[in-house]
Amino acid sequence: MYKTKLQELCNDRKLGLPKYYTIKDGPDHMPTFKATVYVNTVTFTSLSSFTSSKQAQNQAAMLAFNTFSSPSHGNTPLSLI
């Protein structure tokens, strides 16, 4: 799960915990979800709608994790990105 990987990365860089917000859309019998994760003032939102909030949060976490673990970002403080 990318949520765990992102939390570990934030912990290693002493950034505090990521904060997740999920939006539910659609009828109660067939809801869809999009999620946003905030990491040290940087925001990532899931690109697609999902049938579960967990899937939506995982995609948002994946986007954040991939961005901050890329070689071009290295150990740059997130506030400088």
C-alpha cells in the first residue's frame, strides 16, 4: 500500500503525517470516491474515481510517494518544491 510507504517517507523526512480527505459522489447504492492527500502544504488528488475510499486514498498516496521519492526530488524539503 502506498499510504504506508508515504507515511514512512514523511516520517523519515520529519514532515508529519499525511492528511487525507475523501469526497463521495453518486447515489448511495453506487457511490464513487476521489481522495486528496496533503503533505507539508503540497496537495495530490486521485486522478480517477473509485468504488472505495481506500482505493482513492491509495492512488493519491501513490502520486505523492512517486513524486517525492523520485531522484529529482531526492531529500529536498517538500516546502521548497
